[in-house]
Amino acid sequence: MPEYTLRIRRYDPQAGEAAYWDEHQVELGERSSVLDAILKVRDERDGSLGIRCSCQQAICGSCGVRMNGKPGLACNTHLEEAARRGHGTGWNPPEEGQRNTLITVEPMGNMPVIRDLIVDMDAVHWTKIRRVTPWLINKEPVPEREYVVPHDNMVDVTQTMACIQCGACVSDCLSMEIDPLFVGPAALAKAYRFVGDPRDAEQFERLKDLSEDEHGIYDCTHCFNCIDACPKGVDPMSQIMRLRRIAGSDHEIKDRNNGYRHEHAFVKNIRRNGLLHEADLLPDSYGGKLHPNAVPELVSSLPTVLTALARRKVTPAKALLHQHKAPKEVKRIFDEIEGREERVELNLYVTGYEDAPEHAEGEHGAGEREPPEESSQPEPSVPSGEPEAPTGPPDKSPTYPGPGEEGSERDERSERDESGDSPSESEDA
Amino acid sequence: MPSHDVLIIGAGLAGQRAALAAAECGATVAIISKVHPVRSHSVAAAGGINAALNPEDTWESHAFDTVKGSDYLGDQDAIEIMCREAPGEILWLEHAGVTFHRNESGHLGTRAFGGASAARTYYVADITGHAILHVLYEQLMKQGQLVDRYEEWFTTDLLQDDHGRCIGAICRNLRDGQLEVFNAKTVILASGGAGQVYKPTTNGLIVTGDGIAQAFRIGARLMDMEMVQYHPTTLAGNGLLITEGARGEGAWLLNAEGDRFMEQYAPNKLELASRDVVSRAEQTEINEGRGFEDGTVALDITKVPRRRTLEALREIVNIGRDFAGVDITREPIHIRPGQHYIMGGVKTDTNGLTTIPGLYAAGEVACVSVHGGNRLGANSLLDTLIFGRRSGEHAAKQAAQIPMPTTPSSRVDETQANIDAIVGREPGGRRIAAIKDELGEAMNEYCAVFRDADGLAKAHEIVRRLKEEAPKAAIDDRGSVFNQDVIGAIELGYMLDVAEAIVVASLERKESRGAQFRTDFPERNDDEWLKHVDISANGADVPKVSYSPVTITRWEPEERTY
């Protein structure tokens, strides 16, 4: 059996000492889980090693940790997978051509550590969950029997219902790192669970609340970390984007954070230019260059612009004169989508799995299955949303017509393909 | 010192349902759990929840199926209550927000389940327990003003007054190790089963029989403890559960020769016979050499349309992929019977009241007995909710009539001394995990699908020896913040008490009924054994055995075939 080195982050608040690394050699099969290895250490060598765990089948949500820098459940992460797929801090890449056997195990991020691998979920995660009024507010009158609601609708909210509250998405939420008050991926996914539930009476109120909150739905920067982290395919970011779409398009909620206007400015910008013209985006988000609200925003973004110029991220010519014009194809796509009577929510959780996918069986090992390849729209919005994040104000990137759903496709893929972390790797570099 | 009308220990489905019901009756309520409520093992219940809600179905049919499933050991008055109240409970859950599966017309849809004469299992994909548990927790958050939650508090002792009435508990805050007396007019145990007594088991690491042992230690009677359910479809090795929903959706069981062997054992219901019957059939195939080399048979889920599997059995697709490396939509998966549930528990009446005044029990910790010799799939969620609610309501009404008892806070000193003794143990004892593994393996060998007197006697010997070793087991953690080592030591003691009760009861029942199959007494014997085996504590000695009658209302015992 292969041997792995577990480097476990230890912390005992009663010892009066800083956290430290504790190393153990563990011999276990490569399909054994990281939790198996941790429990082996605890059972056989050191009973003081603290970790919450129970079901060992990825349903109770207790054992969220970071393994080689990546958050997830220790119980459904295979040792070999953990050794290979690290990223971020705590990841020790092997020498060229060497096989990595070192697995660091740390407590999750964005939450205070109580002891060893045990974090204070209540102080952060559950407090945020409670923030979103996490219970059904019944539509009146409550029927004598069940509410009659469409089948697909129930499957759709079951996606967010499938959240096990493990905290993996909270652990690596970049927005929360910058703004600890951000409601965050898990709680916003929980919010969608009610917003998307046709039995709930307060869809508008919930969305209004989360749009107006400056730490609400427009505080997400589209980094995909939560989608990558989620062990249950809940796709928190996709749910946040759906909240935005429903708030903006169905309810026209013009929030004071300017999320709504920014979104529309972005769409307009792309429609016109094909490629994002950043110099227009900010003023347009505030009603145009001459609008009284836009002036202070423009002034306040000057340092960012100057820094970007100094670092040659942009040139004055590029910044001011955007020569790119949208090709006909872009306009056609816009016309097609905007011409639809109803917005199409492509949710792969509901629709994504067709019988007998075309590609060869067993090609990628047991678990591989790909949804039908159809939409390839995410490219324009996703990369263009990213560069904003490190420099500009909180991202208010566009959502029409649906990078969110695309996210679930990515998630399916990266979850199954053990070597592919592609969607988020660039952010973490 | 916290004082409440109703103190609930355990926050799975039964505990949370009890808390909501008691609060609705106007009682002050505290709910205590050693883990965060949504980590409770109810979360792992997969397949669904039974109710005769469909107009073509009747509660009598549901009740008869349950009686028959119990091999006529279930108490029919309790079964009638459960089945009659089931439809209302489903609707209550639906209104509270559970995202139950809908059929094409948008109404609640059902799936077939084992031992049932109609498709009456309501479900949320294969995460039904999870979906209901999280919705109850939503309701608990909503009732935050009415219900005090003590999350990650471990109960060490139940308290009694001079008349033997239960008047609260002592609990340890895992965050800092502090002990606290909780005064209560009534106490409801809802702390779940005892799967960790077995290895392997489908149950989580937290399922250590705490409540069963705590009640037993203060003199409560246990009942039907010999009735331990082996689920027909668990993964070899790690024992993870593959939901009965798979067979409900149409999966087949095949032996290594490719035969659909259930045709011989249950020609009518086939894979959907009751669990004891299917598990025994599988074990017979394996024992007689028609299983695979790894001691398994195959579950062929490819019979279910792939799209349906991916929608309705999502979780076991993941389990197959992550824990067995098998794509269940494309190939059969190897399974075998594995410990899953204990029908027995703390004996209660239909209001959840145990034989100790002031002490209630509901859910897997309790034995009403609605499951008798064998529980039907999707009846356990129902049991937790119906009897959780009834306990909560009854306890709240009782509490309204009595004054608040008090226990001197110095009572914690005694408990503190016990904990200090554990923390201060001399090094050099066996490891807790080693003792626990030996226990689990012995139970799984001698007290499983097939049993006999010799094996059970061996198991008893092992349990008695481990009971001597356990108090000296090695402790590494001397701290007080999340000291899981100390909790593990206490839980080990609980597990050994429960194990002994199981073994003693199994030895006592000299017949084969439901989950208890004695190869030395292979027939059911209604003349002598149509009665419950009760177990009660007897100091440090082997527990005492007594009997109580089975309540029969309208279904006389008949031969049981599927």
C-alpha cells in the first residue's frame, strides 16, 4: 500500500503556543479517504487530534477541511486525489516528474479556529445563514393538501436543498476574505432555496433585501472558488447569479449599490463593443460620464486607473479609444436571447443528464459523464469579469444570459475529472 | 442554571420535531445535541417516508404491511396511531418547506419500497432524511425565541429525584469542557440508535447508543433489543448504505452466477420483500458459495433508466463513484447485508413515556414498538416524526402541571470527578479504537443475520471482557476544549452496555422472528415467543430479562411470505 505523509495543522488554545505542523506517515490505499488517514492517526497514535466527523459518506457535512490548500470534505477526498490536486496555500508541489505524497490538512479558512481542524462555524457560517431568513414564508392561503408546483421546480430547489452546510465554499470565498460581512456563497445559495421555491410568499422582499445590502448578492466577484469547493454540486455562485437575474430582470430592483445599473451598463457595453470597453463601463454604470453620481465615482477610481497605467496593464490609447466594434455575430446572439419571450434558465441539475452520452465508455474512468455540449456563451462574460476583481470596486459583472448555469457544467466536470481544477486555478495563483 | 419545561436530548428528526411540538404547546424548551443538529444521523436517511396519503391507499393497508413486516412483534395500537397520523405529518412537512418530489401534475409523487403493498413512499431524490432534517432546523431557527439550542453539548448523566422521577441532565459544553446542570420538568431522549456497536455499520461515528445506555443505567426498561436490522444493500468494506430506493426504482439483485435469486426466496415481492427476508436470502447465497469472492452479491441498478437514476438516486451515484469506484448507472455494484438500524430501544408507551416518570424517548433510541422484529424501509423517518411530536406534546402538557425541580449545582462535582478520573488515567491501557473495533467485529460475527447459542455466548464473553478493559483505555488528551478523547471513552462505555443488552436479549429469544434468525431454533414459535423481551439493569451484573405482551388489535399472526 502506498505511504502518504500527512502534515496536519495543530492548535491547542490551552497550550499557550502558536499553531504548528504535525507530521505522520500513513500507509493506506490510494482510494482511502483523507479522513480515513486522519482517523488512523487519531485511533492508533494520538487521540488528541481534533476533527469533527460522523457519517463518512459526504452527507453530514462535519469534516470540512483544507487539503493541500483546497477546501472539501475529508471523507470523500481520496488520498491520491488530495496529493495530486493541491493549489493555493498549504500546497507543496512535487519536483518535476516526482509523485507527490505529501498532504497538508488545515482547518477551513474565513472562520476562527477553535482547535486543530475544528473551526467556529457558528460565528461565521451559521450567523450568515440566519441572516437570509432561512425558512419558508408560506404563500397564503396554505392549501389543505400539498401545494401544487411543477416537478422541475422542486428538482431545481432541491439543488440548493442538497447543501450539507459543510462550509467548504465559505472557507475559500475571496469576497469574504476582503469583506468579512459578505453574506457569502452558502447563505446566498440558501436564499435561492426560498427565492426559487414557488411556495414562498416573499420572493420580492427577499431579493430587495439582498440587493440593497451592500454585502449582499452584488458583493460576489465571480471567482468560481465556491463552485470548485462545493462537494455536493450546489454551485453557490450560480445560485447568486440566478438571484441577480431574478432581482434585476423579473423585479427590476434598482439597488443602491448600483448592481442593477452596472449589469445593464455591462450588457450594453458588450452589445456595442463585443469586447469590454472599461473606460465606458464605470461612468455608464452611474448614468453616463456627465451624470452627477458618476463624477465622484470616476474621481475615486483615478488611483486604480493610474496604478494600472503605471503597471502597463492599460495604455492611454486603449483606455480611451476603444476601437473594437461588436461583430454581427454578437448582435445576433443578443437579438436571439433578448427576443425570447421568457428567460431560459438552463439548470443542468434539472436537465443536464441525458441518457447514453455519446463519448466512449470508460474512457475517463468510472465517474465521467458530460452533459450535452451546447452553450458556449460563458467565455465573454467570465474572463471579462475577472480582471476587475483585484483592482476595481466590488464586481458587478453581467449575468445575462447565464454564466451561472454554465458553472454547474464546469463543476460536474472538475468534480469528476480529478486532475482538472481549471476554472479556479487562475484566481488562486 | 438553565431550567426548562421540556429538555430534549438529541437533535435529529425526533428531537427537533419534539422541540417544535413542545414549543407550540407553550412549553419552554431546550434542545441539546453533542453535534450540530444538521450533523445528526437522520441526515443519512435516504429513501423516503411512508404514508397512506394517496386517496386510493388506506392507513389500514399501511398498518397491516407494518405489522406483517414486524413479524407480528410490533404493537398494533402504536402501529395504528403511526399509520393514521402519517398523512397529516407529510402535509405538515410539505407546508414547512420540504421539497418533496412531484409527479408530472405537480402533486406529491411516490416510489415503491420494500414490504409495502402500495407505492406510498414520499421522497426527495435520495436525500429525504437530509431534506427533512434541514427543513426542521430551518423551523428551529425560526422558533429561536421559543427553543433554546445547545449545540455541541454532550449529555453525561440523567438526573433523578428521590422518587426516581427524571428531573434533568448534566451536560458538558464541548467548546470549553464546562459542566452544567439542566433542570427540567420533563426530559425527552432523542439521541438515536447504536450502530457503532457493530463494525461495519451504515451508521455514523456519532451513533453510539448514548440515550439507550443512559436510560438503562437509571433503571429504564429496554425492549426488543435482539432485533437488529441488517440492511440488504451496503458496500463491502466500509459498510456504506445503498438506498432501498434503488430496488424501489427497479434494481435487481443477482448472485455471482447471474441469477436473480430473490425469485426463490420471495416469488411475489422479489427484491422488495422486507429487509430481514432479503438480507437472509443474500447471506444464504453468499454462505452457500454463490456470492462473489469478496463475500457479496450484486445490485444491478442499470435496470433503472439512467436518467431516472441521475435524478432520483443522485446520492448513491456519488457514493458508488467516490467510495467504490463504480458507475452504478453502467455496471452492477457489489453489496452485502450490513448493520443498519436497531428496532429495540428504550421501552415507551404511545406518548413516548418510558418506564421512568418524567422521561420520554422517541426515534431510534426508543422502542414503542412499531417495528417489532423488522422495520419496513421508510417507516423510521415516520416513527421519529410521529412519536417525536407526540412526545413533545405530551411532555409539554405534563410539564404544565408540575413545579420546576432543582438539582443542587454541586451535583456536577460527581460528574466532574468521573471526567477527571478519565483524563487522569495512567498511560498504558488499550486504545479506545482497538476495544471498539473488537466489539464491533465480534457483534458482526456472532450477532448478525444468522445467530446461534454458541456464537452469542462467545459474543457475551467478549463484551464482558471488554467491559473490564474499557475503564483503563488509554487517553491522550488532557485538555478541556473539544476533548473528543474523553467523549470517546464515555461513549465506549455506552456502547458496551448496549451491546450486552443486545446479546442477552438475542440469547433469550429461542426462536426465529424478524431480524433474529437462530439457526438452532429456525422456526417462529408464536406459542412461546409472541412477546417482547425486556432488558433492565442489574448493577454490574448481567442485565435482567423480563417479558411484556404484544398488543394485538386486529391482525392475528399468520404465516409470513412475500
